[in-house]
Amino acid sequence: METFKGNVWVLGDDIDTDIIIPTDYLALKTIDDMKQYAFSPLRPELAGLIQDGDIIVAGKNFGCGSSREQAPEIIKALHVKCVIAKSFARIFFRNAINNGLLLIENPTLRDAVTEGDEIEVHVNHSISHKGIDYEITSLPQNLMDIINAGGLVQAMRKKNGLE
């Protein structure tokens, strides 16, 4: 079982894909060019403050809105280790998995954490925060294989002996 720790960035409910990456920046050439504008309508400074391995903890309906694939790609490009939310928009959830971004649903953690807290994630088992363990539902092995490979394309390349 993989375990990692990270510092928390707290976001609210209904963080849509236009907040994750506004339409105005989709014309930039690369995800690296776009990532500095992540979450800019909500918190313009946030993308510049996120450190490698940080964790986003949000409310319900994270990733709602359009189905733009750049939204999870940008979160991954910021080196966010995972996003934990009360719930995820369905299309965002699948786009994130297909891009190798770990998503975890938990209905109560968001209300217990404060920005800057450190949490420990025991993948497919639990989240530890200030001595309390929050159980999480395991993702199926086929989805974990995609995440661990870095995304669907990489997983298929590996499965077909191309890597």
C-alpha cells in the first residue's frame, strides 16, 4: 500500500473547470504555460504557492462544468499529489484518472482540515489527520494501474509492451 504525506490547500464546493483553468488561457501552447493561471478566478496566487506533493481538499462537485481535459492535466502539472473532495463531477473524475491524477472521495475530511495542515494518505485505505483516520473507498485495480502508469496512454503502452 502506497503512503504519502502532503500539505493541504482547502477549496470549497462546485470548483468548476473554468476556475481550475479559465477559457482565456486554453489558447496557450502547453500545459506548463497554462499552469500558472490555475485557480486564478478564485485565488490568483494559488498556483504559485502550491509545492510538489501538496494535496487539494475540496467540497462537493469538484471539477463540474465543461469536460476540458486540461483541468486535471494542469493540477497534475502543478505536482499536486492528489485531490480529495466530498464528490467529483463524473467527467472530471474520468479525465483525471485518464491523465494519471489520483482522486479520493471522502465526505468529512474537508470540514476537519485547515489550510496548511499535513495529512497522510494510505492509498485505497484511509487518510490520517491529527490522530483521526478517515476511511476511503478503494479504487478498482484497473483504475489504479492507469494512475500508477501516469495516465491511460502510458498504461496502454505498458500493457501492449511498447514501454
